[in-house]
Amino acid sequence: MAELLELAQRIASWGQPGEEVEAFVAWQRETEVRAYGGEVESLSSAESAGIGIRVVAGARQGFAYVGNLDEALARDALAEARDNASFATPDPNVGLAEPDGVAPVELELWDDSLGSMATEEKIALALELERRVRAGDARIREVVSADYGDDQSESAVASSLGISAVSRATTCYLVAYAVAGEENDTQTGAGYSVCRAPSELEIEKAAGDAVLRATRMLGATKPASARVTAVFDREVTATLLAVLAGTLSGEEVAKGRSLFAERLGERVAAPLFTLVEDPTNPLAFGASRYDDEGLASRRVALIDQGNLVAFLYDTHSARLAGARSTASAVRAGFKSTPGVRARALALVPGELDQAGVLAAVGEGLFVQGVTGIHSGVNPVSGDFSVGAEGLLISRGELAQPVREITIASTIQKLLQGIEVVGGDVEWLPSVAVGVTVAIGDVAMSGS
Amino acid sequence: MGDRDPVLAERDAIEGALAAALARGGEFAEVFVEDRSSTGISFDDRRVEELSSGRDRGAGIRVVVGEMTGFAHTADLSTRGLHNAAEAAAAVAHAGGGGVRSVALVERKDDPVGTIGIYPEDIDKARKVELLARADDEARATSGSIVQVSAGYGDSRRLIVIANSDGLYVADDQVRTRFAVSCVASGDGGLQTGYEVLARTIGFELFDRFSVEAAAKEAARRAVGKLTARPAPSGAYPVVIKGGTGGYLFHEACGHGLEADHIMKDASAFRGRLGTKVASPLVTLVDDGTVGESWGTSTIDDEGRPAQRNVLIKNGVLTEYMWDYLRARQDGRESSGNGRRQSYQHLPMVRMTNTFLLAGTEDPEEIINQTPFGVYLAKLGGGQVNTATGDFVFGMTEAYLIEGGRITEPLRDANLIGNGPDVLMKIDAIADDFDMAPGTCGKDGQSVAVGSGQPTLRVSSVTIGGTAGG
């Protein structure tokens, strides 16, 4: 929509002399259908929009937002942001992004068919997903949720320094959450399919994964504590990479809140580990033409064959570190100012599929899911301890399911201990890619 | 009404929207109007980094037909905006033929559970900013090992109006104020972190009652204390949990499993267990939305039901679940005042308010003295539960080893893991102290403010996710 950019540009022109003004205007339309017991349990449809305004004056920044596209309220928000700026401590590194000449990569992340899809079709997909999960295995006792959802989102950012950028994307998903039971044993599993266009949804995969993940955990026991080689399933790897990204933020590094501060150029991981941030890859769900300060997205190598080669920067952290922005400014929405985040982390893949990784490892623990990531992983100290469920690996194959265990180490040791990176790359609805990874010498706590 | 109590939406427009929502056969309709204004200030790296202000206004409309719910929201509070949202929400009732049903709203006034002393909007921004600088100074003065401090201030005022097709019309004014500080300490063994938060459902008088310096000192003490910490043990050990901090553990371990939506969908380990023994006889668990100025307190819930006290487990026996309007309706009973939502853009669901274990009779010191070997948990971080299996995890952000009945060495951060029903049975000592702590509870993508509390207590065996041999 050209209107969003025009509105952002108009607001950006309202600045006073000596003032930088930036407007971020966002719009989103969402639908969610939840099926339960062969009926629609809930149907939500919503359109929301808002404006976030930053003012920089006298090396000080202020921010205000408003939850709609009303221009009169935007004027109030601008005045509020200006007033807020006057209370900040002057900082020579504060400032809006300046156009840096990097051309945006053309990305097609928008599917027109979503806009014309009938609600009845969406309902039918959710109902069919629930039916397939229930029919998938006699031991499926309940389908807590079977959802179809989609969203169309568009954002524009414009500033008095000449920034002018529009990004838009569609996503749709199917996700099911199943409970399997056998006698007194209860286990759960989720399955999903996410894509840009409804025609690409894989209903059988979403249903099948939920059934498999719940039923294969039946009979799980709590093993004795031991040191093991852990094989992380694709989603678990994506979750862990997202945490790792926090330690590679140039802002946290500059403020002494990263275990990688002052380690640039050092060997921090096993040589087979190469980590790249690439939001120009259209397969990534975090892909976009621009970052949320309006700079063109670009590819950045972070860890190259085990060596730490770069950090992620937005405009402020880049100035703080004397570096250039890597176009890694991300907002949680129009209600927040940008901060440094990864959007599309990828590992250079290996050769083996998941079965091949299990065979290569021989004996160990296959981790299907982790919990307590935010409470158990400290990106400053590197301490790592998370709840886990999965299956023991015996003679290169999945064996006895295990539950109520934790796996612990430090981020530093985990990176050095990577033994295999699989080739089973799958882009997930996350800021990182999914791929099976094996890591040696991890403490598994059980009974 | 003055500026203090602005009109969110005209009553005629709300009545019209309810009628439109029912026009296609809806059995129940509700309009939830919200006007939320907030201020946030961040202080980091020795400077006031940013002040932000926000304003969100809008309405969420839902329509219930049989077991189905339709929902739509809008930021347009005009008669036309509400009408359009009502029609979108009514789309779920595709049977049609509801005929014309008008709704006559009757306003209900509830006695507020607390009073707001000082509206944060009446306080100069400069005074709010000054709190943060004071915390920074105090934290850095606590120890030379403190190398980084960040602090945050936040206040919010939320005016809501809830009207429904039963004729309910009720309003509330909710003010919350929060202050948090986190520190990084540096030593030979690397970096460590410490955190402390002050948060109450009151206004700026929070700072007359609590000292930001004390909070800063506490955060700094936690970070510095861990510089000499050794790795936590790996395996199952007795754990003594200090009063206050561990309430959130019971929020996760059993609170979520007692929410009626999980119960009705067979996704709770506590389903079908009403009237049976689910915990040690020492355990009485309560959820109470009316507790003074606690973080989870409000006069009404987000469906307009007055907040109330619900005894969930009494002397180890499961007595009650928590209910919102929809689940109570399906079960033919009344809501327990636990219908909450993050904002007008979200559907309400069953949520906890302030959840706590009642105090026992023992001396907290004695409980430690009677523990030959184990872990003393002085501060918990966040946690997570799988309600269907009851398995939960929790972060330990301040913990010590107990050896020979005495607290000895500090331990590095780790998660502990347990099973809710199992842990409830294994509580073998409860002290006579009690404290509450504020928290944020996430469920199905929605965050709400909650309180939790507990006396000092001991669990005879919990798995500690450290790396050290026992």
C-alpha cells in the first residue's frame, strides 16, 4: 500500500529545524480459526495498524506511538516524542539511519491469493487438520487445538534523513497440538506447516508430526544422570541459534553484556560451524527487503569455520562500536523502537540427513523439545541448563523415550563440542534455520 | 465526566453493536472497550537512553453461538466502527435468523479493591527519570565488580468498559507501576547477572513505599554473589525454597493445570481429580484477585466479573478449578472471576490472578537445619509447564548448596525440572513466613500481570539441571 509510505513521509516532514524525525507505520490483517470436536471453536478476524515516531534532537532520542493511523493523533505523538527526547541523556551515537547506498534485493514474500481466500476454506482446513490428527493413531486421546491462521502485514519507514522503505509479507499456517494416552501415561506433541501461500500448506505433515511426536513419547521414563552426546532436532537447533544471536548483538557486546565481548577474531566454535545472518534469503520467514530502520537487508557472516568474524549492528550500536550497520534493526511492532536482532540465521549444512546423524552418533540422547530457554540460558555468563524431552539413541537409532530431564553445559562448551551439522535444512517460523546438530559431552540430569 | 474519566465510547453505540452482534443468531455478545496509555523509560550504560509514551484505544467484540465464538476488534470507537466489528464477529453465527434483539444495559458499580494514590500521569517525567539514575548510582556503589547496570521504569493506566447481552455495563480504571534493575558483575570466572523488580497495582506512591536503592543493591548483591559460584549439582536433591520467590513455581507446577480450559480439553494432569488428594496435607493453594495491591489484582476481571478469592487445594485435597465466562457457561456454572485478556485485541481466557500457598507453622531456619544436603533456592527466574503431563521447568537465579543443615556455597544458574502433581506430594515442610512476588504470565500468546506467593518450604526431591556430579 502506497498510503503507508505516504503517511510515513508526511509525518517525517513535520520536524522542526535541528530535529531528525522518523515514522514507522505498520498495518496487519489476521485471521485465526480454531477447530475442536469437529466444530469451529473460535474464529477471529482483525485488522490493526499504528504509528511509532522517533525524534532525535540535541543528541537525544524520544519515542511515542499511537495504535491507529489517525493523523491528528500522530501529531500528538510527535509532540510527545519531542518532549520525551528532552529528558534523555545526550549521546553522540544517537541518531537515525542514513541511506547507505546498499540496494535492496528483490524479494517476493507476498501472496495475493490470501486476500481473496474465503473464510469457509480456512474453516475447512482447520476442521480437516483436527480430523486427521484424531484419526492418525488410536492412542490420540485429545486434540487440544487445531488452528488455521494467516496474516498479511506491511510496514513503511520514512525519515527526515531521506530513508524511505516499504516491506510486506504474507504468512499462513496450520498447527495442531495433540495429547496421546495409554493407560496412565500422557504425552503431548505439536505439528505444523507454515508458508507464504495457502496452496503450499502441508496438512498431512502438520497432522502427522503432531501424532508422531506425541505417540513416540508414550512410555517415557526418567533416566539416570549421565554425560551424553546430544542430537538436537531441527526445531531445537533453531531455538538455540536464536538464543546465540543475542550474544552476537553489537549493542550487548559494546555494553559488556555478551560472553563474546573482546573475542572477535578468536576461535569460538568447532571448525565445521559456520553461522550466517541472511535476511535476503526468501526461504527464511524473517526475510525482508529492509530492516526496521529502512536500510536494505544484507548477508553477514558471523562465525566462519569456528572463528568469530562479526557482530550484528543497528545504527546506534554501529556508531557506538565504530562499525557500519548490518541492517539488523528489528522492532517488536510499531509500539517499540528498533533494537539489534537476527532475522534469518543459517548454518552452512553438512551432508547427513537426520537418520545419518543418529547413525554417526551411535549412542546418545535425541532431543525432541526443550523448555525453560529464557530462564535457563544466560547470554552474559553462558550458563546453559534447559528442560528436555526426547529419545535415547541406541546403535544409531531412536530407542527408549525419556522425560523430566535437563541438559546442561555452557554456550562456550556447546559451540566447541559440535560434532556433526546435518544437511536436513528446514526453514521454520523462527529467526533461525532448522537443521539436526550433534554435540558431545553434555550433562543430562535425571534421577 | 472530566479528563480523569474520559468517555471511551458512547453507550448508544455499544448497545447498537451488541444488537448487530446478535442479529445473525448469536446467543451471547460482548463489547470490551479499552483505552490504555503507558510510559516507559530505559536507563542503560550510565545514561537515560529513552522515554517512550504510547496510547492504544479500541474495542474487541465477541459473539458466542453454541460452542462457537466469533471475535473481531477495531481501533475505531465510532458507532460505525463498532457496528462493523460486531458484524465481523457475528460471521461465526452463519446459521442466521437471529431476528432483532435489543439489549438494555444496566450500569453496575463495584467497590474498588484498591485505591490509586498518585496517578503516574500527574508526575513530571523528570522525577521518573531521576529514580533510574539513583538506582544506577547505588548499584555501582555496592561493589567494584559491578561493570554494567540497566534499569527500567514503566507505568500504565488502563480504562476499560465491558458491556454484554445480559445487560451488564461496568467500567474499571487500572493503574500499574513497575521498576526493575539488572546488573552485570565481572570476576575471574567471567560475567554474572543479578535482577530485582518492584511492581504493584498502584500509582507513583510505589516509590514512597519501596526504595529503588534497596532494589538496586539487591540486584547487585545477586550478581556479585555468583562470581564465586560453583556449578549446580546434576541429579535429584531436596530443595528448600525461600518464601515469596517460589510462588511462581506453584503457578507453573499446578496453577495452569487447574485452569478450566485445560481441564475441559483433557489437557491437564488434574482432570477428574476434584475431591481427591493431590498434594501433601500441608498444602492449601489459593487464587485471589482481590489481594491488596498485588501485581495480579483488579476490581473486575476482563469479562466484568468481580475478582474473588478461590481456594483451589485445601489441606492437600483438590477443591476447585478456575473459570472464565465461556468455560463456566459450558459447564452450567458461574465464572470464578478468572477471565482475563492482554488487550482489546485478544479473546479472554482462563487466567490466574494472584496465586499462592498459605503459610504453615515451622520456623524457616529449622527447615534448613533439618536438611543434611540439598539446594537452597533464594530467587527463581522464569518457568514453563506442559499442563497435560504436568512437567515443568524453572530457572534458579540465586541458589546455594545446603551441607550439614547449613547454607554454604553459591551456585551458578541452572534450571530445575519436576512434575507438578509429584512435587505437590513431596512438600514435606512449610514455614510460618510468607511473601509475594510480581510476574508476567504468558499463555497462548497473551501476557498478563500476575502475583504469586508462598512461605519457605521444602520439596523432598527435585531434579537440578546442573553439570556437577553430586
